[in-house]
Amino acid sequence: MPKQKALIAGATGVVGRNLLKHLLDIGGWEITALSRRKPDLQGAYEHISVDLMDASQCRASLGHLTDVTHIFFAAVTTDALAMAPALVSKNLTLLRNVVETMEPIAADLQHIHFMQGTKWYGSHLGPFKTPAREDDPRHMPPNFYYNQWDYMVERQKGKSWNYSSARPHAISGFAIGNPSNLTMVLAIYATISKELGLPLCHPGTPGNYQALYQCTDSGLLARAMVWMATTPHCANQAFNITNGDLIRWENLWPKIARHFNMEAGARRHISLVKTMADKGSVWEDIVRKHGLRPIAYKDIVLWPYGDFVFTPGYDVVSNLGKLRQFGFHEYVDTEQMFFRLWDDMRREKIIPPVH
Ligand SMILES: NC(=O)c1ccc[n+]([C@@H]2O[C@H](COP(=O)([O-])OP(=O)(O)OC[C@H]3O[C@@H](n4cnc5c(N)ncnc54)[C@H](OP(=O)(O)O)[C@@H]3O)[C@@H](O)[C@H]2O)c1
């Protein structure tokens, strides 16, 4: 196979970190990882600490990367939970700085993969047409995914490289200091509830408990990103990518409680942001008692994402037909995914053993 060199922008995030891990695991790739913080992964890759908002810093730090063949763009501003107007220019700048630094110097550039999500369909705004298809009409902006897509479509014209984009939802996997991570929200919420002697109460709205929901395993996403970036007929396409099954919290919740050896309590809608704000000392006691990795409470979980997931009382469903028609057939069982990820986190001493 000809030499392939990946540049991962946003390598400490839940997308970038797990893509980095995947490329290290499968081998055959030279890898350079970009982020301000250093990823917590060992292995044969170069990390460059760079502020991607700063164009001159990008040019100075990335100028030697002339042999990059594939760019995986998974950087996003940390306040990106909302699709606020101010985020459009910030997130466009992040992408432009990477593309416009690399394109003139990387003579063998073949592909730029960049991330989107179900918010493309306005899933954050209220009930939307489901199952959502890639060619559904856009919602009223702002939505920085639209600006990034339009920029890439224009930029690619007449070029030898092409692009693709993944639209996952509720990406599940391990990452530290990652604001959008349901796996961590559930694990830390359950662990603290148990420490306080409470049953595991679903914190969401009544509609949320019953609505259809979807998740994307970060490993599955990494495999799909590499597939999109290296499969010629995926050029210049966007794909929904979720596990391939659907959940309702009302079905899964008692099983999650059993997994943590807890009783499932009554559903009670609370703001996790407000209710969990003062639980840092409980978490620190748990870390001490079980000899866990000393990750600060503010970094191990970001509660706004919990409220973001558990508030909407409508179905969140993407159509996977296009992904399947183009040839990606992998499936992950969402229940098993959560249990596997939490078992991994116990082995890594992130959360305590079940007792
Ligand atoms: N998480 C989800 O559930 C989800 C769902 C659907 C779609 N998505 C999309 O997937 C993409 C990645 O999301 P994510 O959840 O992986 O994000 P994330 O965990 O917040 O990671 C963001 C990454 O961007 C880097 N970054 C941010 N600002 C930077 C800067 N100025 N300079 C250099 N690096 C910078 C961060 O690194 P440092 O902070 O170390 O610099 C980090 O590695 C986004 O487009 C998001 O909208 C995510």
C-alpha cells in the first residue's frame, strides 16, 4: 500500500482521540495529531501543540508536514453545544486555517474528512423530520456545519483532493475534558447517585424517557471515517453514521441501573447542570476511596451535555440507507456498547468497580 499520512485536527476530543487510537491500532499510517493539549495516548505519532484559531501559528507549526495525504478535521470550539451565531465564524476559521495551511504544502493531499452531526437537521431546535436523510432541506441558520460544508464545496473545485463528512449522534467513547460525551455523563451520574445511596433516576423529561434515540460508538465512527476517506466513491459525500439500532431510555434505564448494581428509581426531571454543580467533593471522595485516576471533576464530565441529551421529548433518528448503499455495513449494539465502555473505564481506573 502506498504510504499514507494522516493529520488529525482535534486529537484530544472524543472523535479525534478515538480516531488516533484506531489508526495506531490498525497500523499502516504515519500520524500527526494537532490540539493545544497533548492526547493521553502512547504510541508512534507526532503531536503538535497548536492553536488552530491562529493562522500564523498554523503556518509556523505545520509547515514541515508536506507529506500529509489525509486530513481528518475533528476540531471544534468548546462552546459548540449551541449553534450560536458567534460560533459560525470561529468554527469556520478553525477549518480554514487547517485547509489553507496544508493545501499549498501537501503535494500528495488526497482527502479532507470533516465532521458534522445530526444538528445538521436541526435536532437541537425541536422536533424534526425523522428518519433524517442526508438530502433533507436545511433549517434556518445559524449552523456552522452549513458554512463549513459550503466553504469546502467551493474550495475543492478544480482540485485533485476530495472531501467527505460524517454525521454521527451522541458519540460514545472515552476522552478527558470533552464537553459532549454521554458515556461519561451516565457513568459519573450513576456513580455519584450510588455513593449518595440513591436509586438511579432518569433525569430527563417524560417525552425524553419514551422517545427514540440513537448513539454512535466512537470506534465505529473512527472506522467509518477512515472508510469514507479512503473509498473513492465516497468522494464529496456526507453520511449519517450511528450504531444502527435505536434505544428508548425507558427500556435501557433499568438495565443501566442493574449494570451499576443499583435500583432504578422514579423518573425525575432535573437540571444536571444545577443539581450536579456541588457534587465535586463527592466525586473527589470516590476517587480517593477507590484509587482512581485523579481527573478533575470539571474535566471528567460536562453536565450541559447531559441536559442537552435528556431534555428533548422527541425522536432523534437518522436514516442509514445511504451509508449502507455505499458499502459500510458495520453495526454496534448500543446497550452492549455502554456496558463495554464502562468496563473499559473500570480497567483504566476512571470509575470504581461495581460493588
Ligand atoms: N461529541 C458528540 O457527541 C458529537 C456528535 C455529533 C457531531 N459531533 C461533531 O464532531 C466534531 C468533534 O466533536 P468532539 O465532540 O470530538 O469535540 P471535542 O471533544 O470538544 O474536541 C474538540 C477538539 O478540538 C480541539 N480544539 C478546539 N479548539 C482548538 C484550537 N483553538 N486549537 C487547536 N485545537 C482545538 C480540542 O483540543 P484542545 O482543547 O486540546 O486544543 C479537541 O481536541 C465536532 O464538529 C462536533 O460538532 C460531535
